[in-house]
Amino acid sequence: YSWKLYDIVLFVITVLLIVILFSIVLIIYVYTLMLSLHPTLLRMRLYCIIYELIQEGKSPLYIACARGNHMVATLLSKHIHQKFYNEDPTYTHPSLCSSAMSIADAQGNSCLYVACYNNQPRILNILLKYQEYIDLLNMPNIYGNSVLYICCVYNNIELVKVLTQFKLNLNMGNKV
């Protein structure tokens, strides 16, 4: 079979179309990636989380931890730390501050608990930079389940390794 001019032109056009299509997909991907880091988009994500907070009665930090949104979790945990741990001299523990009490849901599941439940090691590492979250490590939920307990139940070895770097009550069991 010999290549005719028509076949060569058709082949070149096909290759060019594939290259153009690939370039467009790459440009869209890079643009989307850049948008995800844009501060305005981050604020929009935060507004979505706040809307979900109103709908479900959970704090924005809790929802960010559950969803694995490390950027929002970083901003919120840093804000809580700065506002309540550094600036308020009477602040000694999250349970003493009504705003910080929203760290846990109605079942007593803390942000640490939900991060471990959803296997979010990056979120766990973000939270454990601050003493107020380290103080919550041994806090069980209403069923008596601790953060370490839930990691062991779901076989989250990576999270257990992170948690064992801190002082934990290894003998705490659940109520069920």
C-alpha cells in the first residue's frame, strides 16, 4: 500500500487535532489547579462549609476535617489557636470557650475523631500542631470511643503511628 497525498494530509490533520485536544485538556487542568489555590475560591469553599454548618449543626472546622479540606482546616485551626489560646489569658481548655466547644458534634465526636474516622492523616497532623487539639486526644465521644480506638477499629496504621507520638490513655475502652 503506497501513501497517497490524501492519506498523508489526513494523517497530519489527525495528529494535529490530537495534539490540540491534548493541549486544551492540559490547559483546562492547569487552570483548574490554579483556581483551587486562589483565595477567592478558598473563601467560596469556606462559605459552602458554613452553609453546611447551618444545615447540619456542625462547626466549619469539623466539616473541613470530615471532608479532608486541609487548606480550610489549616486556616480555621490557626484562627482558633490565635484567638482563644494566645490572645485570651483566661483560656486554658477548649471546653471553657463556647466557640471552641463547636470542635465536637452532638455525639461528642471531636475534629480529631472525625479526621481519624475519615482516614485524614494530613488533617490530623495539622490539628496536632496546636495544644488545644492535643488536649482532646483522650476525650471520648458519648459512646466512650477515643480517637485511638476509632483508628484501631478501622485499621488506620498510619494514623495510629501519628497518635502514639503523644501521651494517650492506651487502656481507655468504649461503653458499648
